Amino acid sequence: MPEPSHNLTRRELLRRSLATGAAASVPWFVSSRALGLGAAVTASERIALGVIGIGPRATYDLGGILPQPDVQCVAICDVQASRREAGKRLVDERYGNKDCALYRDLRELLARPDIDAVLIGTGDRWHAPASILAVQAGKDVYSEKPCGLTIGLCQALDDAVQKTKRVFQAGTQRRSVANFQAAVDLAQSGKLGKIHTLFASIYTLSIETTWLPGEPTPPRDVVDWDLWLGPAPWRPYNHAYVEGRWRGYWDFDSGARLLDWGAHTLDLCQWANAADETMPVEYEPAGETIIARYANGVKLVLDCLKTPFGERPGWVQSLGTCPVRFVGDEGWVETGDSGGIEVHPASLKSELGTAARKRESGLDVASHSRNFFDCVKSRKAPAANSAVMRRSHIACHAAALSWVLNRKLALDPVKEEFVGDDEANGLRSRPARKPWVF
């Protein structure tokens, strides 16, 4: 019996449609771009991409995605009309047409059977719910980080990915940037000696639980405030939220802002420690710093920088944002978003190869998104797949909760539960508004 069409990929549907049309002698008029002439890629081999949430970060992401010849953005969804329209202009100008469709409700975009994958660039509160809905709808997902506001949502997201067998890439793009890869390779090579301490930079920790003053709610076609809130608790509309000034508010942000950088830097430390299948077992706040420890004795220091660009002594300032340092008993390596790498002793420079001279920015998503799209085709696990995300994000959330509760926490990395601490375990999840409960 033929496979039901709702289980087919867009590319397979197109192939079968073409075959059916030929057999029925139906004339097909196909553009040279669709046929793959010149630099174009055959339509049946292109990945149809939808975008859910098109703020500044997703716009930046598209800068690295739109030039890729085997990917075509066909739809954009955002609850704000101004952002939807700006996204359409960006996409249509790139392709020289007016084909990009617009949606206010992500469920309408996800219902399209011709969309293969989605880029999720919403605010943090929506990352996990939108990703779960997407994989359940049969889409592969590239989600900006942090991928879940809570431990529970990170677990639910990974569970959904594993169940649906979709391809998922967390937007922790530094795993695909040359200088960070070279630093991790050096740490794992043994040339630093036995690794004993890992340093991950994080933002200044903070929690804001107040509400901004209420303002008249705009028409839904201008800003769908209810959808903007999504799973977050209801509060009155204020224009500052939808303009991007929601960061730092407990209901919308994650982990006392620790995951803003920590989702990247702790993730890199996990990788350097060959700990992608586990996480630290202890977390203890010390002022603006959190000290974590792995079962193998390696110490992880989450160091709170004074500003996003770093003013605390000890970091190499010229290396830019999101620095990490890996220290062994015979040397250390440090790198950041500038693309530079510093090592001690200096003789280790020769071990870095071309990566030390390849000045990529840690903000760039071109290589990371390419890894995702290659895996969409091959069905292999990407560099920052959902299992990798699950453990590094849970470790971030555990560190943040130790700071929020101002006490040492012990975590069972297998059960993903805090040991002997009911209050901490109760904070692994938060209530969500229906129907966005997962």
C-alpha cells in the first residue's frame, strides 16, 4: 500500500507529483531555478524553511541562512505586524519575488505540509513550546537559545525530539566556530595535561518580578498580545515588552539571565570536559560566581562579568564576548568571540593550526546552520542536538537555582533531580497558561 501523503517529506511529495504529472501527460512549466540550472538547486532538493519569530536575532540568523542555495525561506510568522512585514521585505528582496507568506499564529505555519524545517527566533518563553509543536508537526527545528525556560521544558523538548525523530539544533552556534573548536580540541588532546578547572563567563545575575504599567492593548492584527505572552502568566500590555525589553523579567527570561551567555559557555565547558552525556553534580553560589563540580572532580567556575564585554581581572579582554578558559596541570587555553586564542605556555600556539588565524565571530551562525541543514538531509544528529542541549541547559538552570536559593545544591545527573531539596525540585518547572502546557 502506498505511504500516506501526510507522512512524506515535501521533497518526496514533489518528486511523486512530478512523476504523476508526467504519466498523465500534464504539461509542467518549471523555472530554470527550479530545475537547478546555474547556481540554483533543484526545487525537490531545496529545504523549505519557515521562520517563527522575526526579531533582531532571527534577522541576524537569516543573514547566514538566506545565501545558502539549497534553503528557501517560504514563510514568516510573528505576532507583530511590523516585524512580519520587515521579515517579508528581507526575504523577498533576497529572492527577487513576493512569494514569502505571512502568518500571525505559528499553528497556521506549522500546518503547511510543504515546510521542512523552522527557525525559531521568538522570545525565550516561546522557544520550547514552539519547538515541541514544530517537531510534533513533522518539522525539523533550529531553535535559538535558551531552548527552554525551565529544566522541565528542556526535558520535554528533548523527549519530543526523540519521540518524533526530528532533527533539532540548539542555537549554541559556537560549537561550529573554528576558534572554539580548536580550544576544545586542545583541552581534549591531553596537551594541557589533566584538565582540572573550566571557566565559563556569564552575565550579571538578576531577577525582576515587577510589572510595567499597563497600556491600551493594540488590535490583534497589530500585536497579538495573548499570543505574545503564550505560556507566560498574563499581565497588562506595555509596548516596551514587545519592543524587546522583556529581558530580565522572571516570567519571560530564564535562569536569572544566567543562560544568556551560560547556554553557550557552559555548553563549551561540557564539550571540553567530554561531559555531553552528564553534567555537574554540585552547584554552590559565591557572590557573583557559581562553583560547580563534576563527578570526575573537574571544577566549573561560572564567572559573572561586570559588563557584557568583561571588566573583571583574569579574562583576556581582547578576546571579546562569551570567553571560556580550560585549565590543565600543564597549561591553559582561552578564547572568545573575537576569534583569537590565547594559550599558556606559548609553545602551545603551534598546536592550534589554522584555527588560530581564522578570525571568525562567535556570533556568526553560517557554519552552525549549515551543519543543521546538512543533517536535515542526512538525518544525522547535529553538533548541538537536543540531548546535548538537554544536559548543558539543565546544568545552567541548576546553577541559576543555586544562586536564586542562595545555597549549595546537589544534582543527580541521571534522574535530573536535586538530592534532598524539595524546594529546588519544585522550581524545575513553572505553571504555564493553557493551551501551551507541555
